[in-house]
Amino acid sequence: MGRLALVLRSGLMLVFLDFEASSLAKKSYPIEVAWVFEDGRSEAHLIRPAPEWTDWDPAAEAIHHIPHATLLTDGTPHDVVAARMVEQLAGHDLLASAPSWDGKWLSALLRAAGVDRRTLRLRDSDDAHREIATAILAPLVPEADLANRVGDLLTLTDVRAPDHTPEHRALADAVEEHERWCAVRAAALHLAAELRRGK
């Protein structure tokens, strides 16, 4: 049974997650996190840094526009954010557009809060796009042609324009990933309906 079938059978959901961070340095840490469930529910949290988190890059601040002082005055303590994430997200299928970076910051957050970093795991949101298209088209497309048809559909439904610039805020970026997944699903359903009519 594939991952998508297991998720559907268990009632668990896909969740699109994004972090903003203090920098891209080795000692960088998460400063904002947001997630969007496949049903559209979402949350976003500014993260007050743990005492040992001291990295800060003004160049990164110029991109995400979150001042360090704002984290100290308005951020939620890192351990509270970590606990909320575990409460809301454990067991769900967590997806990120850059899972190596977002995974690094997720691990940093969980470790600093004393939570096993393996409690929450991320994978690439592109995998979910391919899985939903494959699941919808597999009953209608010969197996030998399926990978090519799915690849073509994913290319055609890339909703991000060539000159698109991410907002570099966690919720906006997570929403964008969710919208792309919805667009892939809609395109696959449309193609499936066309194939059924053509039979």
C-alpha cells in the first residue's frame, strides 16, 4: 500500500510546513514556523529564541523583515512552539519545499525544547504532488505511460510564475505549497474526467 493510501485510510492529513530562520549559517535557528493542513486549516508562530541561539544575519532579516527585537517581544517561547507542533502535527504527513533546510530548523527547535528530533519528520512536498497525481491517474493510464503523464501534468500545473518571488514569511510560503498541491489535484481530476469521457 502506498503512502497516500495509508494516509487516506488512517484519516491523517498532509501538512505543508515552512520555517523562516536567523540565517543560512551552521548555527542558524528557526524564527517563524507555519503550517497548512490539506483541508486549509493553518497556524503561524513567531519563535522567541532559546537562550543558546545567538546567530543573526542582517542580510537574512532584509529578506524576511522580522527584526530580532520583535522575536523577543512578540515571539512565543521556543519550547511552547515545539509542544504545539507535536500536539498538532505528530502522526501527520509533513511536507516542505526545502526539506533539508526546514528539517534542520525543525530539528534545532525540537532539540532545544528537549523533544526527540525524530518525533516530527519532513519530506519533500514535490513527492506529495507526484503521489496525488499518480493515485488519480493510475486507474486510467497504462502503467507504461503513467510516469510520463504524471510528469507532464506536474510541469503544466506549476502555478509559480517564472519571475515569482516567495514572500519569505512562513505562512505565505506554506499556503503557496498547499495551493500548488491543490492545483495538481484539480488538474489530475480534470484529466481523469477527460480520459473517462474518451473511453
